[in-house]
Amino acid sequence: MLVTSEEYAAYYRRVKSRLEKGCEGEGLNGTYPEPCVHCDVCVWFKQCDTGRRADDHLSLVAGITKLQRKQLVEWQFDNVAKLAEMPIPLKERSLHGSRDGMKRVREQVHELLPVAIGMDARAGVDCLVRH
């Protein structure tokens, strides 16, 4: 299959545009703090993971979906600590994910957070996160 010069020029413009956006930081800023498929092989994983932990990002909760995180952020439960305080039963209907799924994620966080007196709650979140 032969490629015409017009097709090659269009391809070149597209690749050049994407490269320029990536070099300007637009490509990378769109992924943090949300993990992406490249995270498993990325040289910056450690920095992003450290940032997610410092931000107490919802992606740290094992089994939580991107749709659930989106809904929780819309409801102003934008970190793990706030998720643990989310009232059950839910007052609103979830537009992104099921009510049961939201309840399950919240209960997982709530039940696994440390309850021992004097134990740092942040230290307990590590038992919930993906390693």
C-alpha cells in the first residue's frame, strides 16, 4: 500500500502537534493524578505515586473505578479521608457507577481505617492501597 504525500503530510502534522503539546506539558498534566496504562512502565511512577499518597488521592483505594472517583469528586469527596466520612445511605443518586458500588468503596475505606487510639490514620490508608 502506497501512501500519498498528502496523507504523509497530514500524519506528520498530527504527530508534530502531539509532540509539541507533550513538550509544553499539556500531555502530562492531563494524566496526573489519575493513573494511566503507561504508569506501569513510566520512569516517573515513583514521583507520581508519592504525590498521590501526599494528596490522599482516591486512586489509592484498591478496586475503585475511574467513574466512581469522578462521581465522588463531583460530590466533594475528593480524597480518601473525605471518602471515609461520606454518609451512608447516600443522599444522591450516582450518575457514575452504582449506589452499591459507591457504598462498597466507602465501607471498605471506613472499615479498614485504623480505630486504635493514637494510631495515625494516614498510616492505615496503606492497607487499602495498591502496591
